Amino acid sequence: MDQMAKKEIKIFCWNVNGIRAIWKKDFPKWFKKTSPDILCLQETKAQAEQLDDEVKKYCGCWSEFFSAEKKGYSGVATYSKIPPVDFRKGLGNPYYDNEGRVLQVDFKDFTIYNVYFPNGGRGPERVKYKLDFYNELFFNVEKKRKKQKNIIICGDYNTAHKEIDLARPKENSKNTGFLPEERAWIDTIINMGYIDIFREYNQKPEQYTYWDQITRARERNVGWRIDYFMITKEMRSLVTDAKIHPKVMGSDHCPIELDLKI
């Protein structure tokens, strides 16, 4: 038997805008058919005790949920067919953790952070909270990086990085999600040695992951790319592909995919 044989790992990430709502649509069928090895969900809007075992253990997966204290708000969940070595909920700071935004799961060969980054809406104070959250998160990630070089930070970043990443950059230049200080933070992450891996495989415009539902923007593909897989440069050689799946419906976001060979 070849001891050097490598395993292919398929990771999906999706802001589902309510796990209970999407479960009533075609999500279970999509989950079973797509069969991701790891699935990271954001904006679950549910406490774990509000979900039955079919949802929590779907397809025989290990799963963990981290919910906001406020019911029906925020929240993340990670499903995995690969047994984890360890996991951690939150950042260890109640100022952020009461919103249920970070779930860290350690595997043998890498660590994945499933993150629902704050939206900067509702005024300057919330933009500051969002930027402070970035600081706190990556302070934690950098500490982890000293021990584990292979790190993935995936989720809804709630920021489009460059003009190519949204349909109407000029109209949104003063709106949260595309403010200079928010975009600068993506630059900071990249300068720290993290890679926006999707753009390594696809440099085309009109590649979006979120569309406003009220204006039916998806029909016209007037969208934003705000969902990312950021990886440490040390694990670049393990990645074989990164994709967006805009045709998958059920939420105002679509799923994104990262393929590894380890």
C-alpha cells in the first residue's frame, strides 16, 4: 500500500441566513448530494437546543454550534466527516463571543476558523466594532499560527476587497462593506501572509457570493463577493481548487468551496 497516497478533502462554506429556514428548502438534499468533508455555516440564527438530532447529526457528521445569546441572531455551525482533534468556541472575549461568531476546529493536518464577521451597518460604532473584531480574531489566529502553520479562515467577511468584487463600487464607496478602512483590513490580512485563495484560480469580474433579496439583485447579478476562504501561505501547496457556486439557491448568499489534497 502506498504510504504517500494523499486524500482529497472538500470544504464548503455558506451563510445560510437561518439554518431552520434553509432546512425547509432543498438544503438537506444539497448537503447529501454535495457530500462535503467539512461544511462551515454562518448566520444560523438558532440555538443548538432548538434543533433536532436530524439537523445536528445529518449524514452522520460530527457537528458543533456556537450561537449568539440573542435568539434568532448570528451564529455559526461546523459539520465534519473528518474526526476533529479539538475545537474552541469564540475568542475568549465576551465582548465578541456573546454574538456567536467564531468556531475554531483543529484537525490533524490543519485548523479551520468558521467566522461570521460583523456587519458594519447601524453607524460608525458598529464599523469600529467590526474592525476591532478583525484585530481580535487575527491576534488569536497569529498565536495559533506559531504552532499550526496550516490555517483556513472562512466565512462571511462582510467586506468586498476590490472594485472587481462588487457590481457597483462607485455607488458603494461610502457604504459599509466597501469603506476604505474595511478594505484596508483585507490588505492587512494579505500582507500578514494570508491568501484570498479564490482569486488564485479565478480573476474574472462578476464573481459574487451575496445579492440583496429585496431588490431581487440576484436575477441581474448585481452582487458582492464578501465570502472568502483565506489561507496561510504555508498551506498553499495543499490547495487544488477554489470555487463559487452562484447557482445554488436557498439563501441571499451562495456556497463557496475549497479543495485540498493532503
